[in-house]
Amino acid sequence: MKMITVAGPPSSGKTSVILRLAGSIKLKIGVVKFDCLTSFDKARYDDAGIPVQVGLSGKFCPDHFFVNNVEGGVSWGLRQDLDVLITESAGLCNRCSPHITGITSVCVVDSLSGVHTPRKIGPMLKFADIVVVTKGDIVSQAEREVFAWSVKQANGSAQILSVNGITGQGAFMLGKKVLEARDITSIEDTRLRFTTPAAACAYCTGETRIGEAYQMGMMRKMEFDG
Amino acid sequence: MIDFDVIIGARTLESVFAEYPVARDFFLNLNLPPLDEKKPLAEALFDATDDWLLEFGLTRAEIPELFAEFLRTMTATQAARRVGSLTILGGRDKDGAPENIELRVEAGTVISIVGPTGSGKSRLLADIECLAQGDTPTGRRILIDDASIDEEERFRLEGKIVAQLSQNMNFVMDLTVAEFLEMHARSRAVGAAESGDASELINLCFECANSLAGEKFTLDTKVTQLSGGQSRALMIADCAYMSRSAIVLIDEIENAGVDRREAIALLAQSEKIVLISTHDPLLALGADKRVVIKNGGIFKILETSPEEKRSLGEIEKIDRLLYNARRTLREGGRIDNVGDI
């Protein structure tokens, strides 16, 4: 089974890209969708006949939740006899990345999100093997070029692909890359490409009150001028 | 090939920045506190705190390597590939019937693509965009300079060799025309020398866009506030002067308040290969050749004949008449007699 990690900001078009990808390669694809509170994408995968599992992190850090559950996802994929397992997750604080060494990683970004976005997203884009740019058909050629340049700035080695989530244009190039992905039977002992956020503070355990008195554990304080 | 490892090792940051303005972005992207630019990078890095390095998961030894890698990428990204010719080798139509064609298009040539809505014009443009190698539904193959393209080259060229213009495209950046053009110029500049030429290029682009647009705009107009025609004009001028892509695919730019023929001529002049999918007789006949699409396949390739060139003159007159009628109405006039406008 091949495995791909797909990450990207909310509403960047991850699900559409995965659906288009599934349509362009003749392989059995399954998806594990990691989200925080709600996910509306299950129905879209069901409609397309793609087996899907949804994991909601709820009150847990979504990135830690991902790491704790991704192996279970791999076992599920093997039991389902998938050719390709895709994990889909939103890098919610733009600090994290679900990318794993040795596993083909994709970051989906939306050209409407602003030309500097790729430089702000962080490890999710920086450590991706492939950066998929969506919605490029509705912005000017110049903005597409500046956007690609901005991606290069953040991740010089990534392959940049433009995919239209509506028509599917470009998805088949992504499919070619997916077919090159390594076959795996387990991801035990592999490593994340970037650390997850370090935090173990009162707010991690459900504290909601604001004030010095309630702040405990690992934290960082801002320094304000003047 | 420039050896950036050597440059970074030997020279002060200041001199690297002077030669490669884009180099500053590397430090901005990493949110690095200001370094002493009078020193070479490795030395300057001793001022950075370990905390900061840890945050980005970096070590002091790694940064110069990453910096060199960054400069290599940013300079290589800019290298344009020249394209002398594009060849379309026929595949098959929707029913699987072979197209049996071979169309070779040289730089500076304009080809129009005509056919009923839904016949497959956009599919042909899509095949060219992805440099199809017999692996798209049409089975067409695209050659560049008479050679097929291997997978690696194809991925490397993705997004670099083909520029697109369509009616659906909009500007989304919150910038003025001047800022927008500067930004695009900056993204394609390799070294300081090229950045210096930018202002000339920006002016050229701006003036050209204004001459193509029906209504004039200024350098401090926001790009998002341009009218449809003005946006199109700016996109075309930008494509002609700034974009490095050698092939331009145009999907429907009619009725846009732009001098369409002038626009296409401009792109052809800049030694680009231009393919326009269109229903507009002016554009269809203004091209050197036109490809007729039927049932998903290339049905015919017609060379524009001298007779057609004459007909084009007649059609232009009608077009001008319509243009003047539109202007008269807009200005509050009456059209009592068509001969008067």
C-alpha cells in the first residue's frame, strides 16, 4: 500500500484535490480525514465511493491527535486492502505538519489566499514533497507566477503542481507523482519531519479562566514595548 | 553554475544582498533577528540565540547550506526556457477516430482554435498546458522544439513554459497597478542588475496596457478596481513583457473592452507562441492558422487565405461601427442614422 499525507489550510481544496486525484488514477484509494470539531467531507467521499474514516480531535491538540492515530489509520488501510491510503488534515495553527519522513507529502494551498501565504504557512508547506496550488484558474497569470515564486521561497525543493479542483485539470500530473510513492506495510519507527508544538499547560487540560493565577506548566510570555 | 556555497562562505552578507536582492527574503521567511551584515553569514550567526534556532528546528551549521540552496533555487527558478517551436501530434476524437494531424507552430505565430461550444477547444488547450505525452484522454502528444519531453522535464517545466489568460481570471491582490507590476518584476529578477531594469519594464507594461484598454487608468489605481477591459489589458501586457512563459494560451477574451487584435499582435511580437480559443471572427481570422475542433478532435487546420484577410478588413469595419455605436450610446447620444456613426 502506498501512503500520502495531505495537509493544507481549511477550505484550500484538499478534499476536492483528493477526489480529483482518485478519479484520475485507477487504484483503490481510502482516506483518513483528521479534523477538529466537525467535518462535512465524509458525505463527499461516500458519494464518490471512497472508503473514509473521520477522526475528530475535539479538545486535544490536533497535531498530537494525528500522531497518536495515524498508525491506526495505516492498519485500517491495510485491512481495507487499499492501494493508496491518504491522510487528510488541516494544519490548523500553521505551525505543524503531519508529514512523515519517507512518506510522500502534499501541501494544498489556495491561490486566492494571498501571495505571501506560502511564506507564512510553515512546516506543513516547508516539508512537503509536492505543493498543490488550487484555484489558479481564476487569478491572473502574473499572480500565479508570483504565488509559485512565493512557494519556492518557502520550499525550494518541492514540486509545484497546479490542480483545478472543479474540472480536475492537473490532477493527473499529481496522480503520476502518487504512483511513484513508496509501498509500505507499517510506519512504526518512522519519524515526523517536524516536531509538534510543545505544550503542557493548564489550558491544555481544560482551564478556561484568564489570569496569572491559573497559568501553569509550559508557557511563553510576550514582551511588550513601552 | 554559480557556486553559492563559496560566495556565502567568503563574502559579507551585505555584498551578497547587494548582488542578489532576493537573498534578504530568506532571512525574512525565517523571521531571523537582524544580523550584522558586515560579516559573512557563518560569523554573523553567532549573534543569533539558540532559542531562535530551536524554534525553527535548525542548527547553526545548517543555515549557510540552506541559504545556498535557497539562492540556487531562486536563481534557477528564473531561468527561462526558450521555445522555438511547438508541435501537436494528433490523437483521437470522442469516438476514438484518429485525428491524423501534425501541427508545428513556430515562435511568433498565432493560432486560433474554433468550434462549437463543448466541442473540445478547452481540452486542446489543456493538453498543451500539461505537455501531454499520449497520456490524456485525447492521446495527443506535444513536442517542444521537435522533441518529446520526458517525465522529469515535464514536471520541471510545469507552470513555467505555458501562460494562460482567460475571461474567468481576476486580480485578487490588494495592490495598486504600480505595486503589482513591481511585485511581478521582483519575482522574476535574478540579480541586482535585473532589478534595476525593472522600472523601465514596469513603465513599458503600464503604457502598453493603457493603449490596449478602452478606458485609461493610472499607476495608482488598485488592480482589483480595474474594469474587465482594463484588467484584461493589463494581464495581456504583463504576459507579453513580464512573463517568461514562451507559450500563451488564451481562452475567450472577446467583448472585453480591449483592442483584441492589437493585444494578440503584441504577444506574437514578443516571440511567443499564441493559441487562442475563440468565437470571435476578428481573432479567428487574425491568426496565421486556425484549428477547427469537432466532436473532441481536430477536424481541420486552415491557413488564413488572402481572400480571408480581405474579409477580415470588412469585418473590422463592422466591428468599428459597433464600437462607435456603443460609445455614442454611452455618451448619451442618439443613433438616428447608422451612416453617421
